[in-house]
Amino acid sequence: MDSDAERQERRRSWFRAHWQDEVAFNRLCGLRITRWDPDGVEATLPFADQLTAHEDILHGGVIAALIDTIGSGAVMAGHDYDTGTRSMTASLTVNYLSVAPRQDVTASARVSKRGRLMSFAEVDVRGAETGKLVAQGLVTVLVSGDRPGVPD
């Protein structure tokens, strides 16, 4: 019989793989998770012409989706899966600060507060080459109920 810690770790691993490889939008964008642990999540989004709004500039909606994805991931990476496995974004705030012309971006997220049902994650998005801050966001995530397909 598995310990609770082993069960939690198995689910944490499943969610990491799911976030990167099974969520169609994340796969389409080429999202690569570089860190996934209870203290936070980091990812790289490669620059691609099909993700631009203006020549050489990533679309703001893609940056917002990255913030949503990585903020929600940070919540799930440190979540107690015994309290639920189905997550939903309840609120998303994005502040655009600059652009990162024709370069990959990196996002880092950490949970600032965990509640029984709602958790809050802060996200920074930076140009991968310059380190320049491109955007910041706050993601509020509700975790309640059970998601189909999550291993026991």
C-alpha cells in the first residue's frame, strides 16, 4: 500500500506531465515546464511567428494565457490532492510592462496564499534573453471536486 506522500507525489507528477503534454493549447504554444515543485513553477514559452500580434511581438493574449497556465500550475504543484483535483481559474489580472521582441519568454509563479478552496499565485514573465520584465499577473484558482483521469 502506498503512503499518502507517495500518492501525492504520483499526482504531482501526473499534473506536471498533463500541463505540458496533454493540454492542447500548451502543446500548441510549445510550453516547456522547467520547474514544478510545491514552492513554485517555471516555464519557457518559445517565440513563434504564429503567436504574435505585431511583427516580432508575442500577442498579449498569449502572455495572459501563459500567466494563467503557470499560476494555476503553481497552485496544483503544491496542492493537497486529497481536497480535490479539479482546478478552475476564478480570476486573472495581468499588467503588461514591456515587450520582448523576437525572443522566448520565461514565467515563474509562486503561491502567495493557499485557502481551503481558493489559492492565489503571483506570476512574473520575463524575456528569456534579456531578463526584462514583460508582465506580471495574479491568478486566483478554485480547486474543488475530482478531475477524471487523475491517478490514485
